[in-house]
Amino acid sequence: MKILVLHGINLNMFGKRDPAQYGTLTLAQINEQLQALGAELGAQVECFQTNHEGAMCERIHAAHGEEIDAVLINAGAWTHYSYGIRDALAILAVPIVELHMSHVHAREAFRHVSVFADIVRGQISGFGGESYLLALRAAVKLAQGKP
């Protein structure tokens, strides 16, 4: 089983950016945790991060032709306005789980809206780095055909 994890804009700054919202884990540490949990769950985890919207769309397009079983995405601010990434994700025929480290519904009003909401299988937010691990567990179950 192969799970693709997509990290969006500014997420390379985890560990430095607003620790009150995002904690002190770095993106490298999050990726290490995902790899370790993936191995426990029998899944290969591939992580990709970019600050360039076109590069994110290109990676999603590439996933369409690969044997990907599920996708996790924390698109950062793109979640709230990138119809280009939303349309790229809609091409995929695998389960997609949206996640956020902060509790987006307890933050600014613009963060309450996800343009991905109607195409993802579910959303996880507010659990810091644990959001990624919860999302990975959910994606593996979905890829196995379990609700």
C-alpha cells in the first residue's frame, strides 16, 4: 500500500512558525513519524512539500498515473482558496484525507472554509502533529475498503 502525503505552502516552516498554533515539531520530524507509523501499518509513505501551487498540481497529476492508494493533504492556506489544487485532487480516484495541525474552525473566519471539503473523505484538525498520524490511520483504513 502506498500513501502520498502532500504538504502545502509555508509548512516547511513548522517548528519555527507560530508555535502556539503549530507546535514545535519540524516537517522533517512529522515525516519521520509518518514513515514509522506507515511501516507499522504496512504502508509505504511518500511525502512531498512545496510552496509553489503549480508544483503541487503537477505532483497530484503524477499521482494519477502512479499506484497510490490514498492521499493525505495539508495544503495550508491553499485549502481556503486554491480551486486549481481542488480540481487536480478531484482527478484522483483514491480516498483523500484533509488535515490541519491547528483547529481551523476556532481561528479566523476565512479558515473555516475548505474548497476541498466536497471531494475529500474527511477532515482532521486541531491535534497538532497528531493530526497527521490520525489522518494516516484513516487513510490506510479507507484504502483497505474499511469505513
